[in-house]
Amino acid sequence: MPRVHDARQEHFGLYLDEYEAGDVFRHWPGHTVTEAEDHLFCLLTHSASSIHTDRHYGEHETEFGRNVVVGTYVYSLLAGMSVRDISGRAIANLGVKELKHLAPLFHGDTLYGVTEVLSTRPSQSRPGQGVLTVRTDGFKQDETKVCTFTRSVLLPMRPAGEA
């Protein structure tokens, strides 16, 4: 018999006690970045630097010979890709550290994300909740790592009696 899932009652993501250090999540699907969305993100966030938005400048004044996708968009895409697997049940995103951009992403490149669980721990101040710490890495279609960051998320523990 088919099951009916009610999005208002169910959340995606796991409870804290369902994660284990060393778990790896390969997020799917990837995302091919277009020039238009990169420019829109730059304009919406006031990050309209010539390295991102001026094609002539990118071709003639940069070491890459073309525009580079703005790093905050790369980070945002990776954080978004990981919601389904990592923070779908989040009570709060607690912080990001060690955000590094390792290689450029260009218009037309496809970004893929992989997240590894680094640790879990019960909260000392919030019973029934705990902290999940993960590292997310972003890769281009040729497997070049372009971005990495570590973050912590406050998650609920699985309710008593729920399997």
C-alpha cells in the first residue's frame, strides 16, 4: 500500500542521533552556473566587481581570461545543496568557519557538493537537541575542488519512541 507523505508534517534531513562521524553525503543534483544568475547574485548583494560582471575586463585584465563566479554565490549554492541531507531539520545554523575558495568557478561550470560529518554532540544547554559539525566541499565537473567550509548546525534529537 502506498504511503502518503505530508510536507507540513514531515521534514527532510535527519535527527542528530542519526548522523555518525565519517558519514559522507554526495549531494544531488549538481548545478551549472549561468552568467545571468551570477550577475543577478552580484547585483542583489552589491558585489558587482568587474572580475565578476565585466566580460571585457575578465577577458583582458584577469589572469583567467574570463569572469570568475563570485565566491559568496558558490558558498550559497553549496549550503543550499546540502539542506536536504544536512540541515533540513535545523533549529539554527550556528556558524561557519574555515571558508576557503581554492580554485575559480566560471560561467558554464557545474558545481557538485559533498559533505562529511565531523562530529555530533548533545547540547549542554538545550535538552533534546545537539550540534552537528560538518565539512562541505565543492567540486567542478572535472573534480577540481573549488570551495570548502566547516559549519555547525543545531538539530533536534529523535523524539522518544520514534524509530
